[in-house]
Amino acid sequence: MSDQAAEPAFDAANMDFNTMIAQIVTDQAPRVFAVVLEFGEQTDAEIVGWGLELDHGAYMVTADGRNQYALAEPGNALRYLRNRSNVKPHLIWAKRTPGE
């Protein structure tokens, strides 16, 4: 292991510290997903949970806040829904908004 600090991954002459940190946060932000139930054949839908995809797994909380799940992967969130006839679960990725 070297005593030298690692070189920063940014050009200090062209980027201030706050901009650098904002870029790191943007690059490492978890992806957000919703767990949505579709009722009938595209008759109605309801968001029943929200989740985050992390580097080593995922986390989901139900929309009412009563249940929380640590998941190996986002798709496993669908396993925690009760099977009901004429109801189809979906995992929907939220789009990131540019400039946030």
C-alpha cells in the first residue's frame, strides 16, 4: 500500500469542490423503482411500494410504510405481493430527471 493519496478523478482547474461532489452523488445515486399492481387488463393501477437498487442488493418499503424489505435484487420485490386473480404486479423504474 502506498503512502501517496490517490489522484482525484477530476480536473481541479475546471471544477470546484461542490460541483465535484454533486457529480459523485449523481453517479452513485441508487436507481428508484416502484412496485405497481395492474388491475384487470389495463383498467387501473396502484403503486404499492417504492424501492432503491443499491450496488449490492435492493431495499423496498411498502407505500403505506408498514413493511420494509432487504432484497438481493430489485425483481425479488414482486415475491412479497399476494397473488390475486386479475391483478398483475410490475416493477417500474423511475426515470432520472436531468439537472437535479
